[in-house]
Amino acid sequence: MIDLETIVAAHERISGIVDETPFSYAPRLSEQSGCEIYLKKENLQVTGAFKIRGAYNKIASLSDHERSLGVITASAGNHAQGVAMAAQIFAINALIVMPESTPLTKINGVRYYGAEVILSGSNYDEAYAYAYEYSQKNEMIFVHPFADEAVMAGQGTIALEMLNAIPDLDAIVIPVGGGGLISGMASCIKQMAPSIEVIGVSAMGAPAMRESFEAKKAIDSLSVRTIADGIAVRDTSALTLGHILETVDTIIGVDDEEIANAILFLLERQKLVVEGAGAAGVAALLHDKLPHLKGKKVGIVLSGGNMDVTLLSIIIEKGLIKSGRKMKLTVTLIDKPGALMQLTRMLQELNANIVHIEYDRTSTSLAYGDANVRIHLETKGEEHQAQIRLSLHEHRYLSSEEN
């Protein structure tokens, strides 16, 4: 357990550098989940994520000589930006090693603060191995993204702010990857208000810490695959696991589909852009993974908002289809003048808005004299889509849908 005085000292150290982000009631989410939900909006942090807290606290804790050597770290993005910003404040060199699959928005975020970026490895753990070896060869200070007590103390300041604002919470839900965030926060919570339940949420595609927690020993994963890149950690840290076993009540998992639904819910209903890792806690509530919290007062940490816009566009597109607000059809017509106009007139009468259309008469799967029309429609829900299907059937069109 990280000592409370250490966390308080970290909070004083980062004051004026790190934003005290809003911790506010979420009416739509509360109604949907049946809980009284408050969101800690670290997605609105100065670097777009909580990681600046631990990174700055660590670098501020170094001696002048250590800082003069320069700092290096490995990160999927958010810790990288935290280290880069802290290094810029102290006017020291920073080298960031990021996985080759890191979204461009996070790479550019690091470069914005003047740090050098090296892309290496297919995941965080491979990037970490490269960065740690580099630090040893070049005598740079390695700033670990989670397995460092100064970093954990910095992350624990989030809980300090939450409990100072709303001390009577019943539970706090926290994303879990490498475990630095939950280690620092849970240490603070269990010393300030031990009755509060601390719940970790990991991605099903990155189960190492959850499985280690259940087994009470470190278990590494063979690989990780999740849209929540901020918690996509393959190997378990014995240091953070020790703190977690001492202070955390439970860890549950959510899959990518549930995370994507939470991202879209937060965007539409709460007007918040939240990345996959940051949406994990909301995913658990929305998909009834924590039914014992019904009627209770719950704090959820939205750990970051550095969302890859390409992934966000895919999540939105799939979400529109699943919710009945978009429909993708392929309709077979007789290839003659006026046939396409008859189809589009029928759709106009049904108030279906055509947003994309393709006409294909050369596919080898078609009979001679036929054509396929691929249409994307904006629709008004399942009932409206059922009307469209019925009308196509009544007009004897052959049609199929894309999911």
C-alpha cells in the first residue's frame, strides 16, 4: 500500500501543473444503470489522460543530476505524453518508445511536447523491453508507466480529489492494465475511507492482471488484443499486483463490444470523448457486470480521452447500424431504364435517406440483364427498417443486408 502521506505530498507537488478535473453527477448514466453515478473526467486532463500525474511526480522527485541524464519510457501513448510534458517543463531530454501500432494522434501528442519518438514492437511489453535496454546502455532514467511507487503516488491523487469532493461514495470503479492507477488510488481509498469498495475493470483481451488477481500470483498473457490500448498490458508487474491484492476488492472484465458501446454512450449521452481504456468502467455498469451496485453511489474514473479518430469513426458507424439508425442493403434490379428511379422513389416514400449508392452490372454472380444496387440508408429505428424490408418484399425485389 502506498502511504497516504506520500500521495498527499504528490498532490502538493503536482498542484498548478496538473488540472483538478471535474468530478460530477452523470444523470443519463445514472438512469441507465440504476446507480447514482459520478464521473471523474480525467479525459479532460491537460494531456488528455491521468498519466501526467504520475509522470510529473516521478520526474519532479528526481535529483538535478538524474534529470540531467534525460528520461526514457515505453508507452502506448498517455504515459508518453505525460513524460514528454513533464520533461518539457523541466527542460530535459525525453525519449519515448511506443508500439508500432500506436495511433498517430498519440504519437503527435508526444512530439508536440518536444520529445523524441521511437516506434518499436507490436505491443507495450515489446516496446518496454527495447526502452529498458536502451536506458541501460545510454545511462538514461527510465520512468516506468506503472511499476514505480512515485508514479503510483501521483495516480493516487485522483482518489484524493474524488474523496475530498464526495466522501460518502459506496464504490469506485477504476480501469486496470498494468495496475499503476488502481494501486495508487486504492491505497488512498483504503486509508481515507476503507469501507468504499474498489473495483477494477480490465479488457477481456488483456486479462493478465485480472487472472493474476484471481490466482493471487503473477500470470502473464501470451498476447493482448483489445481496442482499449491504454490497458493492453501483456505481463503482470509483481509490484503493482502486491498493492492490488492488498487494497482492491474485485476485478472484472469487459469485452471490446461492451467497451465500444460505452464509448458511443458517453459520446452521445454525456457529450464526452473517452478512449477505450477510459470507458471500461462505464462498460461494466452499462452491461450489468456489477448488479450489486444498484441504488448505490458510485464514482467512475474516465482515465483518458485520447481517442484515435479512425477507430472512433468505426465505432460510430457500427453503433448506428446496431441501433437501427443506419441500414446497408444490396438490391437486385432488372438492368433497364427507370429501374433505379423506381427503387429510389419507393425509398423516398418511406422517408429513408440515401447516403451512399453503388450500381454494379458486371459481377459474375449476376444473371445477364440484372444489376446490383448497394445502398446505405439513414433510418429511424427497427420499426422503420421493418417497413423498408416489407416494401422491398411487396415490390418483389431480391435484397440482402450487411451487418
